[in-house]
Amino acid sequence: MKKAFEDYRYLAGGSGVSGSLWEGPDHLLFIDAGGFLFAYSETYKRIDYAKVQTINIARTSTFGWIAAALSILVLLAGLIFASLLSRSGAAATTGAGVCLLVVLFVAILLIIHLVKGPTCVVKLQTAVQVVRLKPLKRLRSAQAVIARITELCRLHQGQEAVTLESLGQARPGQAFDQRGIKAPMPRSVWLMIAVPLLLVAGAMFAGEPFVAGTAYTVVDLLVCLAAHILMGIGLARLSRYELPGTLKTAFWGSIVNFFLIAIFAYGLLITGSMMVAADAVRNVRAVDDLGMKVNTGIFFWMANASFKELSGFAWIFVGLGLLDVFFALLGMPALTQTLRQSKAGEGTSPPPLTPSSLVPPPITPPVTPSTDGEPPVDPS
Amino acid sequence: MAAVRCAFCNQPLPADQLVSGAGMIRCRVCGGRTQPSIFPALLADSAPKPPTLPEEPPAEGEAACFYSPARRATKSCHHCGVLISDLWAAQWGQDTVCLKCLDHLREKSKDTRFGSKRTLWDNMVLALGLAPIITLPLLVFYWIGIITAPAALILGLWHWNSPRSLVPRGRWRLITGLLLAFLQVAGVVTFILSLWFGWLD
């Protein structure tokens, strides 16, 4: 990564999907990258130092979660390595070697993660926007960069201190300017039903290869459909509100998982139809009856498919089902929090949004005809 | 009323805690603890409104705005040079530009001071070139190279001269992506030819 180009000096970030932050002569350049694994596009946000209102930093729990996940991985791989080491044979030796490589790789990742230190989220606020500075992810490096930006902002704005008087004699619970932000999510009955249903559907789907029977599959399909339909309705009704991050992840994750399940079921349908059709052609003589026999046959084959028929692919069933269970469990705490907040009453929640406070009045220069008889010019 | 927003939920933080000088502030909505640095700009105009721009017709001998002839020209665009009124002027760093030029410079121009967005074709070509290798552990996508390799070749050659990131960088990503794609295409062609001519026998 270059340390400077044109008038800009490097502050933080890299060429990956997190983007980078550059110090300009009179403004901060935030390169907001978008993509998966690689950055496929860059959006350039220039923020004048003179217009920065606040920079807000908060420590996040991501550090602990990543550390815990990597530690568990090291522990598991280490246990497998130890058990393979005690066995004899070429396969066990190869397996132990692979495990050792995994342990070393994950251990290095864990050490790097621990050395980098706690994670954080940094948001920069101006009068018209709140920008999350994605390149600032680690508390230690973020604090150094914030110190530099603060210095530049003070240089362009002066050293005036914020006092009680200047903030308008603020009192606890006083109404704030709500423009440009969404209200927190209220209690939603739709989601209260959808999320537990998703949990049940996921558990049932994971159990498909273990439980034979058409009734089980029918109930599973119905519960799964109901969960996703209710979730869709709930999401649509809450589009005006700010959803907690975990709930967003849970919903979008479960929708992606739903499509994965659909693709897997389609593959299974093709396999089933091939097997059942071949069987039906062999055993059924009446041509008129063949279609019905095949259709019902495919469904019964799918409903009763177990490890015997699906072999290793059955684990995909289990995995997709458990993924739904994970997403449901991920969304549960945020839902219970909204329930607690609604029980606590209005005292702790911000004032409701009014239409006038939601959207700032737009600047609309008048449409004027141009001087030489060309069509009217609309600046927007 | 100026608002300092929570870093987690974007809701306003309690002002009484802000002015008390407490380092860490607890959000009353989400319970998250944040540490804001507040600048005087917060107090300057917490509720920006559209500027009041009364129509000022140009007097005899005064210049009129190019876009709104009913208004008096007060500035000239640093980019195209036309005379413009305050309504049509935008301050961009040290420059004053008309709104049409601003739009053009942001959307089409390669000027680094104005560009608002770029597509990173070099990264895209590299990703397409690496796609079969990245998806190899998934097994089911072993065929993906048949699509991604020619796509990488076409995109890479088509966008050889397209601007890359705003931060200057070389063509190594593009070249690596093209090389990988070329090797894959060459491999597939060799395999087909070997089947055709029976070289494998």
C-alpha cells in the first residue's frame, strides 16, 4: 500500500474490502470498497475537516468471539491430532500431519488476532450523514488515527469547547434532532412467531435423514414455509426501523439458507425422479397411470430418503438444518431485548419519528429555461 | 438540537452525559458504551436548512447567471468558466464549480479530486482467474473455470487501459488474472484436442 499520492497521506486500511482512509489538505478521503474477497468497486467519500461534528469510537465484542472460535478450532484440531498420533498406520500418520498443519495455521491466526488487540467500530458524523469508517477496526490503531483526525479538525474548526449552554441546556430525555436516522425496532409479533418457527423448522430439517415418514416431511415443509413467509412480512413491516445487527444477519442468513435448501431439494428431486421413473417404467404397465405413480413415488422417495439412499449428501441436510437453527438462535437475543424494551415503556426509548423530522426539506432550485431556446434545465 | 449519535444504533446519546465530560457514554437505547470526540461544527448549525436565495435580477450592465438568467451572476465556474449565480455554484475544496460541471466531474471525469466511484476491473479479472482455485474445495464447482477463464480474458483485455483504483497501483493484478485465465483456457483446449486426436491413448 502506498503511503502517499497526490495531496493525500495514508492513514489506515488497505486495498481489500474494508477500504482505506487518507488525509487530504482540507478533507478526509474515505475509500469505501465493496466486494467479496476482493474489492470490485470503490466509492470515494470526501469529508471536510471543517464539517466533522463528532467521531465516535466504541469497543466491540468481535475480538472475544473470534478469539473464542479460533481457540476452539485449535483445541479440536489438537485433540484429533493427539488421538491420531496414538494410532498406528499410514492413514493415521497422514491424518496427524494434516491436523498438525491445521493446528499451526489456526494458532498463527490466533496469535496475529491477539497481537492486533481489541476490535472497535468508528463512526464519523457530519450534519448530513453518519459514516462508518470501516478501515478502523482495531482499537489501538484506530485511536492513533482518530487523534490525528481530531488534530486536523481542531485546526480547521478552532478549539471551542462544547459546554452545557452550547448544547442548548440539554436535559435528560430531551428530544433530539432525529433526521437521517431510523428509529429502533419496536416489538414485532410476526417475528416473535417466525423466529421460534425457524428454530423448529431447522431442527426438523436437520433430522430429516434420521426420521422416515411422509407426515414428518410435510410438517417440516409447512413449518419452514410459514417461518419464512412470516419473516418476510415482519421484515417488510419493519423496513422503516433500525434492526439490530444480529437480527439482520439472522434474517438474511436464513433467507440465503432457504435458497440453498431449495437448490439442494431440486437436486434431490432430479435424483429421485430419475430413480423412481426408472422403477415405475419397469413395474407399471398402464401408461395412463404412470404419471401419477411417478409423482407420488418421487415424493415418497424424498420423504423416506435416509443415509442409505443419500450416503454422504445426507450431511448436507443436517448442515443446512443446523444453519437455520443457528440463525434462529442468533436472532433470539435481539428479539427478547425488544420485548423487554417495550415492557419497560416509553421512558427509555427515543421520541417517535414524525414525518416532518424524518426527511429534511429538499433543495429544489427552480426549473428555468435556458437562454438559447434549449429544453428547460433541471439541476437535479 | 444537536445530536451525537451512538456508534452502534445511531440513536442520539444522552446530552447530559456528553456535557458532563464523561469519557464513555452509555446509550439509553441499545446499552452500548461509546466514546465520542465532539467538534465545534456540531454547534454551528445542527439543523441545516436550504439556503434562502432571493431572486436578484441583474442590474443594467451586470452579468446574468448562465443557467438562471433571472439571477445575478456572482461567481464563475473554475472548470468551464461560465458565469453563475449562488444557486448554481458549489464549493468543492478550493474550487467553485457549477452544478453541471460537478455532476460531470464526479460521474465521468478521471480527475481524482472529483471522482465518486470506480469499478476495479483488475481485481475482478484476478478474482475470475482465481475462482476455480478458490472453489476447488467445494468440488461441485469444478466446471466453473469454463465460464470464468474466458470471462477473465475478455474483461482483462477489454479493460487493459481502464482506470484502476484512485490510489495508484500497477497492473500486476490484471496480469496475474490474465495469466491464470490463459493457463486454464490453454489446459481445457489441450484436453479437448487430446481427446480429439487420441493423444491420451
